[in-house]
Amino acid sequence: EADIYQTPRYLVIGTGKKITLECSQTMGHDKMYWYQQDPGMELHLIHYSYGVNSTEKGDLSSESTVSRIRTEHFPLTLESARPSHTSQYLCASSSGQRTGELFFGEGSRLTVL
Amino acid sequence: KNQVEQSPQSLIILEGKNCTLQCNYTVSPFSNLRWYKQDTGRGPVSLTIMTFSENTKSNGRYTATLDADTKQSSLHITASQLSDSASYICVVSDRGSTLGRLYFGRGTQLTVWP
């Protein structure tokens, strides 16, 4: 079983609120990722990090921001949530090898009213 | 354009039956292909990963095949169980970067009925 954890699992908030989705892994992986997934659709990469103090935007434009101050921690923040941010957010990590397995967290289901 | 297409979009089978899910891709240059199982409301879990030189790989009742020439892969599930009900996602990685960019299919939603 993967040692990657996301909190909260479910979050319902009002428009304009600031939220932070937490992601932690205990596998010592350098590479971490945030994906966004809507029902019946493919996963879209919104942020990734190749190590401490390294963050990059992914393929899907997102108003969220991320930080990587510690290897094991990769939080995602929305400064002002809107209903369009309603989605499932999945955090993942990998050892970085080309054929290395990608481990996913259980996901955070965000609903913005 | 690099793409991953999965079929069927959804599938219903009876418990104990076998089924095969398809994945066609146009990703190039190809590095590897992965199959993931995603239970409703959960994160995806890896089933298999195959590189260019591998044409079949098994994980219990799951057997994946890869034809790199035709850019097709299949996931065969034998003697299905109720717990196999999930979305099965095909993911293809390219060789265009050190890590390899991942291209995700939309998944096949499998439902196993008793």
C-alpha cells in the first residue's frame, strides 16, 4: 500500500474562501504531482515538483499554487475558491525513474458553493 | 497530437466472466504503458507497467498485453469479482523528457454484477 496521504478527503466551502489541500508521502520520493480529475474525464496535471524548492505548472492552467519546502510535503492552495474549482484533486509521487511507479493519494473532493 | 483512447467507455459483466479492455495510443516516442485501477472516490492504483520490449505482463487475474507496432494495449480480467468494479485507466509515457510525460486515457468503467 502506498504511503501517500491527502487531507481533507472531502471539503465543502463557500465562494471566496482560501483553502489548502495537504499531501504528504513517507517514501522519500523527490517527484510529486497534483492532478485534477472531473467525473468521466482523464486526469490533468496542474502542478509538479522535482524536489525541494522546485515547483512547475502542469498542462492544465490552474489558479492554485503549490509549495515544496520539505521533501515529504506538497500542499496545494487556492486563495479564493470559486464554483469552477469544484473537482477531485489527486496527489501523487514517484521515485523519478522513467519506469518508476506513480503512487496516488486517496484524493480530495472539493465542492465550492 | 499525443492521445490515449480507451474502449469501451463502460462495460457491465456478470461475476465470474472474463472481459477485455482496450487502449489505443498515438504517443511518440513511446516509453512505457501503465494500467491503473481506480475505485470510486479513491486514488488510482497501479496494476501493470510495460516497456517497449514487453508484450505481456500479469498481475493475478489481470493480464496486460502491448503491441508497440500497432500502438495498442489490452487489459484482460479473468474470473471477474464484484471487487473488480472500478474505472480502469490506461496511461502512456513518452521519452521526451528525463521523467517522461504521462498521457491519461479517460478510463473504462467496469461494473461486475452478481
